[in-house]
Amino acid sequence: MKFNTEFKDYKIIATGDGMKLEKWGKYVLLRPDPQVIWPSRIDMEGYKGLSAVYKREGGGGAWRFIEPIPDEFNISWRNLTFSLRLTGFKHTGLFPEQAVNWSAAISLIEAAKRPVSVLNLFAYTGGATAACLSAGASVCHVDAARAMVERAQKNVLLSGLKNDGVRYIVDDCIKFVGREIKRGKRYDAVIMDPPSFGRGPNNEMWKIEDGIYSLVDLTRRVMSDRPLFHLINSYTTGLQPGVMNSIQRLVFGGGGSAVFDAYEVGLPTEEDIILPCGASAFINFNGGLS
């Protein structure tokens, strides 16, 4: 499992009974987490300083506020700043476990010593976009939700970066990649975080187990002849890192100088355990493929 320890204003205080107690800046939140199947060692709902609790209710859920929390507040990682907002789906707008992949992308982009173009698909609020941009890359940020793209633009500006280095696209990711291939547009790196389930603008059904291979194969055709890296992130239970690694090897070939890696991503906790948070598969092309 891989994790990053560079957040100064985010931490997991405790876990248990299907919940995790987190500190985001000066606010302490208690949220459900399906990976937490062990009992809690403390009374998390009685934790001194708790700001809000997300409670499941029927088929949905809602936040119960113990103290006022502004509609938006910020936290930082390295030199990047992100705007957070509590949503009705328990999320904050940032997945801090992805910092381990942001760090890897930054290192490869900086070491390339050349212009690098990145295609960020299902790009959400732009954590990876801001990270790659901060390393000197140009980024094409694609997400079907306009509100998420607008928040990504805000995060780039909050981080002291310029939006003129980013091409923001509100579109279906698969259809957009198909059009880029026809236009002859190519990218040195691809990042993707496809959802488990979804529907396209014409009610097309997306199920990651059925579509992930075709999607990876599609992105292969939009990569340049000097590829830098290819990253798949997944939060789908049952889609193991090794499965994604196998797909990448089948699509790109396993020979040559490319280095393939697959791993769980996690977050350190004050309980001296690492909380699993998802999975990634990463190709460092290291100069090319077979």
C-alpha cells in the first residue's frame, strides 16, 4: 500500500464502526467509510471539537452540524490549495489519498525536462490537474459535471497557478477522447478516475467492469510517441490493483523499458494503521515501450 504524509492540515484521528473521524483544517468531521469494519476504540460522536457528522438516512444521508461550518473552506498540500464543500453525498470535494499519485506525477513531469501534456479524465475538482500544472505541464481537464470543472478552475487559482495552462472541457470523457483521436491530438500522460457506474448524456449505461478495458485501449490511441505515464484510479470494490495492472499490460504491452506498478492507496491514521482508500495502476513509460 502507498500513502503520502505531506498534508499539514488533514489527518485521520480515529476509525471504527464503519466511520472515520477526520480533521480538515480546523474542522473535525465524522463520515461513513465502507472499509472500516472494526470496532471503534473511542466514542467518536462524543469527540471534543467534533464539527459535523454525516448520517445515513434511508437511501441517502445528510450532515448534522454541531458547529457552524462555512459553505466553503480551504486546505493545502505542498504549495497547492483546495476549496472544500460538504456535499449531500458525504464528500468534501477532495480525496487526500491521491496525494501519493500527485507526488509521482510531479516527479516524472519535472524530471522529463521537456514540455509535457496531460489528459485528465473524470477529473473532478482538479487535484491532479493542479499538481501536474504546478510541475510545469499543460493539462486538458475533462469532466461531465460543469460544477466540478468550475471548482477545478477555482482550485487552480487558489493554488497560485494560471488557468491558461489548462484546457477545461465539460463533456462525456469517452466521446471526447474519440474526437481527440480523430483530430490527431496526442498527450504525453493520461490520468483517469472512472466511476463505478454512470449514465451518459443519452442515457448510455457505464459499468466499470464492462468498460474499463475499452477505455484504456482508447486512451492508448491518444498517447504521444513519447509517453510519460498512464494512471488509472479506482474506488470500485472488487476491482483489484492487479486487474488494472493486467489491463494496462495487455493494452500497452509488458516489454521494453516501461515500469508497471499496481497498489492500494491509503491514508495514515493516528491509530498507527493505514486506512485503505482505493486502488491505482501506474505505468512509468521510462522512455518508451516495446
